[in-house]
Amino acid sequence: MNKHYDYLIVGAGITAAVFAHEAAKAHKTCLVIDRRPHIAGNIYTESVEGINVHRYGAHIFHTSIRRVWNYINQFAEFNNYINSPVAVYKDELYNMPFNMNTFSKMWHIKTPAEAKSIIAKQIEAEHIGTPQNLEEQALSLVGRDVYEKLVKGYTEKQWGRDCTELPASIIRRLPCRFRYDNNYFNDRWQGIPMGGYTAMVDRMFGDTDIELGCEYRDFIEQHPTIADRTIYCGPIDEFYQYNLGKLEYRSLRFETETLDCENWQGNAVVNYTEREVPYTRIIEHKFFEFGTQPKTVITREYPSDWKPGDEPYYPINDERNTALYQAYEKQAKNEGSVVFAGRLGGYKYYDMDKAIDAAFDLVKNELGVTVE
């Protein structure tokens, strides 16, 4: 630690990887630190039985942003995986997203006109004016059957509250596709990096110096002058030692097991939409990369309440937390040499492509470089 750097980057996820790569091209030196024992943040993958296991939940790369797709393909070759989850409700199985396969199974119909007619009649029967909560919002968009079987239980597990207690704004739209199309995403490009995300992120970091298992607060007390500037991708409230209060998140808990069979559920992602089933989905990791290994690895995903010390996954962007974040953001404007970035620094959920695009803006603001 006798070396001095242009930038200290706190967090070794995708935002840090983009910035470190571009900083190196601009002849700037960076040191990356992370409290975890590995790089790649929540997209970290580890090899189990020759299968790239998504340690922190399923991550499918998808984007319609051409420069993001061109950029990320420098570091990995992407396969042609198409996300086509299925949903289990009691003893019924439905295709996702809501499409003609879903409606045909639910109502024994064939045509888009029939599906549209049923949904319209169900919406009309609810007599909802301005939705006052998430339940009313969902009913006004898709009607009673789809809501009860495929939205209600899953959403209540995800948020830990009844749909009647959640704001309508959480669900702005519930798209129905009146086509026989199970592709979950509408984006132009989609796939999984062959060899896993960790290898991809490692290539992005290149020769950047990295220290893992390293807490920012302890590190900066020992090395207060280690760098001229800091890119802080950790929780903004933690940086200020919660002096204005704690921002809230939803967290996740994972149970992963290796099974002595080749194919356990027949799909990469299966959602469980009943509230009585404690997990929201089961992931069978090998199918992200069309694996043929003799064994398989599955992960059950359980939403959970968050407390400091737990992994923060989903910001709760309600009125109280939004106001608190804005207060922290105002405080951060006085940190001349510290820039807050990423999902935790900005208290905002990002899909991977949006995180990369936001990192491009960070690169331009800090390094004066436009990523094409």
C-alpha cells in the first residue's frame, strides 16, 4: 500500500469494472477494494460440478442499447439463451410473460380476440376508478384470474406485505402479449456470457490492482491518502455512518444444492406464485448455458426483510426512502473528491445494461472520455 493511485474504487461490481477498464485506457491508475472475497458483485458466478452457478440469483443479460451490447462483447462471447420462465400455481403450470400460451392454458381459448374479451370483461367487473393500491392497479390492468394466479402471491412474497398495503405505483404496467411468444424480454440482444460472469468481469478489470475482503471504513482509516479521488459504489447511507437514518431494502436468501440427476425441473427459471410456497423461484443453473453435465445445481430464492449487515438487493423507493436518499444526495454534493455511483451509491435498481450505460456517463464526467 505504498503506491498512490488516481482512483480508489469501492466495490468490484460491473460499474467498477467499466470505470477501471476505461481509466486504464486513459492512463489513470486505480485500486479496487471490496468487502466480499470475490469480484463481480451480484453477478458473480462460481463453478460447481462444471456448472456456472449464479451465486446471487439469476442474471440474464439483455439490452436494446447498441453501444452497451458492442462494449460488453469485447469481454465475453454470449450464447443465444432466451429467458422463458414458467410459473407454477398450485398444480397448474403457465408460461411467462403473460401471452397467448398463458391465456390458452388458463381459459381454454385459441385467439387473441377471445383473450382480450375475457380480460376486458374481468376489468370492467372490478369497477375500479383510480387504483388506490397495488391490488387495484393490477386488477385494472389484467383482471381477476391473472392477478390471483400469477401476480398476487408472488408480489406479496417479494415485498413481504399484502398487495392491498402496497402502493399502486409499484406496478405501472403488466404487459399482456397477445402472441404465442414466451420470450420474457423485448430487448434486441439477449444471452449469457459463455464461461460465466466472473470471467467476463475479470477481463474487464485486466491488470487493475484489487484488494478483496476489505472494508472501506477500516481501509481508509489506515490509508487516508491512497488516492486522489474515490468512486464509491457502496451504500451511500453507510458511507455517512447512517447519520441521517438508514435507507431500506428488500433482501434475498438462497438455498443451493447439487443433485445427482441430469435434469431436475426442465427449465432455467421456474416461478412459484402461491404465497404459501415460501420461495419465489427455483433456478437450475446449467440451463443458462445449455449444460449437459451429469449432475445439476438448483437454487431456491427466498425474499426476506433487510437489516444492516444483510445483503441489500432491492431499494424500497417509497416516499420516506426517496426523501432520505435525497437528503444524503444533498450531503454528498459537499464531497469534492468522492463520487457516488452504481446501484447502492445511487439507491436505484439497475438492470445490468442500464448499470453499464450509467457507468459510461461516469466515465465521461470523470475522465472526459465518451464510450462509443
